[in-house]
Amino acid sequence: MGYIISTVNMKGGVGKTTLTVNLATCLAKGFGKKVLVLDLDAQISATLSLLPPHEFGKLRKKRKTLSYLIDLVVQPNPYAKLSIHDIITPSICDLPQLSLLPGDIELYDEYLVSEMLHQQAVKENKRNDFEWVWNNFERNLIHNILQPVINDYDFIIMDCAPGYNLLTRSAIAASDFYILPARPEPLSLVGIQLLERRIKRLKENHQEDNPLKLQLLGVVFILSESGLFGRYDKYYEQVKRRVKQDFTIDKIFASDIPMDVNVAKAVDLFIPVTLASPNCNGSKAFYKLTQEFLGKIEALNN
């Protein structure tokens, strides 16, 4: 069975998507791992970091996005023509080991979800315990969608939306590990602290029936610009010291990611920087991070 990993931070703009797609690419290309990227953000940044817009448009027209699978959960259809195997796009960026489950700009209808859960509560005589019905749905939504393919991959890496919506909570609940990308700035740290409190509460909500096995793999610092060292070096170290007050050293990745201009150029090409500019500083840092990532996974399972 493969590992399910969430890349998550309450704050946007901290490098979640950049981390997700480049970690996945390094695992597939550099280490021969079979990897699935799942885009859970309605901004579809991970999808468009791996597929040109016109390719995504073709898939969306055929309903080959995550939205279709969520609809099947909310409104079951015994005559549905597509399964998760049909919707996953294989050999992304010409890498046989890398696949994508595309996101969508309209992932689910909140009204339909609420209506479905209300009907379920009435059917199961749990109208006075709607929280239990909601928690059960939240716990199983992403897990059940991924269940048919978990054994097909070494890693399933999910790019979560900022904030703490239903899909982010469900992804976290389905995960074996989560990674916290952060920039060396106060608001990014606030996002970490908020998320840790929310995850603690999420674990408490599911403690009795089926405790979450979720573990923090580590905090990854993604620098705001190349050349942060030097002019901003003291500030960066200050912020990092604050994080170390909240986390043990084994929960902070030693490998930092410098955000050089090649990252922005790669976004314009709709491919990860590790493929577009494999010899740049950013790409080298991602490969180093991937080695550390695999080492942490191995250590936690020994």
C-alpha cells in the first residue's frame, strides 16, 4: 500500500503547489517511485503546473476531473461511466511513473453536500447527532475516492487548498503524513500555528471510532526569493528559530528551497522546474529535499 501525503498550510502563497509537483517529479524521475498527484484546490495550480491549459480543457469537457468522483459520492449513480482509473491521467510530463488526478474550478456543490448529509442523518435516525454524520463523511470522502488506487502507487501526494475547507480536512484525515511548506515570514508562521490547532481538533473528533494515524513529516522552508541569504539572512534565521520553539528538530527539513527565477519560468511552461531547468539551484534543492523526504519516511517506519 502506498503512502498518502498532504501538502498543507492555512495560508496561501507559501509554495504548496511548487513543493507538491516538484517533490512528485523528483520521486518519479530521480528515484523510480510511482507517484500520483491529486489537486484539491479549485485554483487548479497543481494541475496547470503539470498540464497545459488546453489539455486540461479537454479533460474537463469529458468530465475527467476530481469533481466527477466527488459528484458520485454526493449523488451516487449506478450507471456512471467513469471510474477513478479512467480519470487519472498517466505519464504526465512524459514520465511513466508520474500520474495526475486533475482538479477542477468547481469541485463540489456545498448545498448538495449538506442536503445529502441531512437526508442521511434522517435515514439513520441521527438528526440530533448531525456532527457525527458530518465527521464520518469528512473522514471517508477522500479516503474512499482513493481506495481503488492506493495499492497502485508508492506515493499519493495531495495539493490542498489554503484555509480549512471540507476537502482539505478530508485529505488530512486520509493521509499517513502531512508536510508544512512555509516562507520565513510571520504570516506563514501564523498559518502553521492555526493548522496545528485545527489538526489537533480533527484528531480529537475522530479519536473514539477510528483514530487518525496522521503524522507530521516536517516543515519545509521555501525562501521568498533567491539570494535570501545575505541581506535577509538574520531575519530568516530569526523566523526559523521561532519555528524550532514549536517543533522538534526532526520535524523541520534541513533542506531549504531557494526560489530562483527558473521556478517562475517553469510555471509559464506548465512543467515543474525540476524538469524545465534540472541544473538550477532550485531543482538541485528539490532533489536534496526528496532524499531527505525518503529518509524520514524510512525512519518513521522502522
